[in-house]
Amino acid sequence: MTTTTETDEETPSRAERARVSVQRFGGQLASMVMPNIGAFIAWGLITALFIPSGWAPNAHIAELVDPMINFLLPVLIGYTGGRLVHGQRGAVVGAVATVGIAVGASIPMFLGAMIVGPLGGFLIKLWDDKVGSKTAPGFKMLVDNFSAGIIGGAMAVLGLLGIGPVVQSITKGLGHGVQVLIDAHLLPLVSIIVEPAKVLFLNNAINHGVLSPLGVADALRDGKAIEFLIEPNPGPGFGILLALTFFGARSARATAPGAIIIQFFGGIHEIYFPYVLATPRLILAAVAGGAAGVATFSIFGAGLTATPSPGSIIAVLAVTPKGGYVGVIAGVLVAAIVSFVVAAALLKFGRDARREERELAVANGGAVT
């Protein structure tokens, strides 16, 4: 009996195994996204400054915006994912594969890059282990180059023809789900779909494909529409970034304050998506904040006259109808507070981050503070 009890105590529970699996998955996403945060910030600054509704509109410089988000950023993620699996050769194959899915879709393919990048690295690693290692030295460079080219090219074609259309279908399905909830007058529950879709960089598809057309009809009738507030609300992202500033890991604390400025005042929500992907449980904070904000908007009867672009607090207030500022500000504030509190709790108020930093310091022979 004693032996059985000890074995049971040593065996991780199902819940513990699930938690570890989610943490491992989040860590893998983080290892692909976080090294490229600088590129996200560069894109966010260019977007906030130079698009037609930005701080210093410049049509020529704004031509950088679409290529950077549609190609540069996904390719960087795919490159990093491939490199983590199989070094430089995996990075090259992962980048080539990512170009295929980027071309095959009309939305930023960050999720697809996180799939095909490591997959490309795995396939070229498998080839090298099974075939490349047995190649005669005189032919090794030739075989290595052609194997990487063939595998990368094949994955690019597969991504163009297969993965891109699948993601487009998922986007349409999410849009249909949003429509059903709105028709059922369950508006706060829309955040259950909208916030996860935003983090997967489907925000523009949901906003402009579903919410904006509905908002236009209501605005024509009532002079304002709550649909214009659901996706552009900067509150949930602000709250999450603020929680990361105080309670996140060291890398997040170093970059989150700058991201707050770009997200809240610049209106570039995409800047906080990688942080959530790096710590997937934070999606609960986004959903809670979004739902609380929508509920507050509904209570005050708040709405906007048009879709704010970009979704900054300044743009939101610019299209707020006369006399509607209290409800709009209240909704943004409530969303920020709720998302901050939930995110802080999910981050255990920094206890896990501090423990990991102490363990890392000990492992590196540093002093424990």
C-alpha cells in the first residue's frame, strides 16, 4: 500500500499534465514570436505615423505597411521557427514555406507561419538525419542545397494551395459566429469570438467583414452604432500590456511599456497580439475585458458614428457623437481594468516570473536576489 501511495503521489495529475502541456505550447510560440518583437514595433510605428489616418500621413512611406505585415513579419516568424528546430537549414526552409502561405491568403498569416516554420525545419532535419548524413562528401553541398530547395519549394506550393484557403474558411466561420450572437442579442458574448480572432490577426477580417457593415446600417438609423466599438476598443489590450509591464517576464517588462504607447495612442492593436500568443492563458483576460467593455457600452447606450481607424483612444473619441463621451470612455476604462486584473491574476502577480528569474540566476551562477 505504501508503495502504491508513493507512486500515486509522484505521478502528475491529469490537470497538472494539461497545465504543463499548455505552458510548453506557449513557450514554443513565445520562442518564435518574442525574438521578433522589434520588427513588430517597427511596423507599428510606421503604421501609426504614416497611414492616411496616422499622425504624419505620407502615402509613399505608408507603402511599407502592407508588405511588412503580410510578408516580413510572417516570414520572420517562420524563419525563427525553422531555426529553432534545425538551425540555419531549418530557418531557410521555414522562411520559404512561409512565403507560400503568405501569398495564398489575404490576411496576415502569423498562425500559419507558426505551423509551417517548425514543420519545414522538422522535415529538413528528418532528411538530413536519414539521407543527408549518408551522402558522399563530394556531393554533400549539392545534395544539401537541392534538398532544402525542393522541400522548401514543395511546402511553399502546399501552403499557397492548401493552408491559405483553410485559414480563409476559418475566418468566414468566425464571422458567421459573430453574426449569430449579434442576431441573438447576446452582444457581450461576441468577445468570446472576437478577442481570440484578434490575437490570431483576424481582427480586420472580423471588423471590416462583419461588424462594420452591421454598424453602418445602425448608424444610418440611429446616428451611432455599438458595433463600431467592439473590435477597435483599446481597453483590453491596454490592460494586458499594463499587467505585463508590472508582472510579466523580464523580456515582456522591457518592451511592454513601449507597446502600450503604440497600442493605446497609436491604435495598432497588433502590437499586443504576440504577447498573448507567448502566454496563451492571457486570452482569458482579453475576453473578460472585451465582454466587460461591451456590456458597459450597452448599459450606457454608447456607439460611434463610424469605424475608428486606427483603433486608438484618440480615433475612438474623434468619432464619438456629441453627448456620448461618458459611455465610450466608461467602456474603454472598464475593459482596461478588467483585463488588467484578470491578466495580473493569470500571471500570479509576477510570482512565476520572479521564480524563473531566480532559477535562471542560480543556473548561471549569479546571485539570487
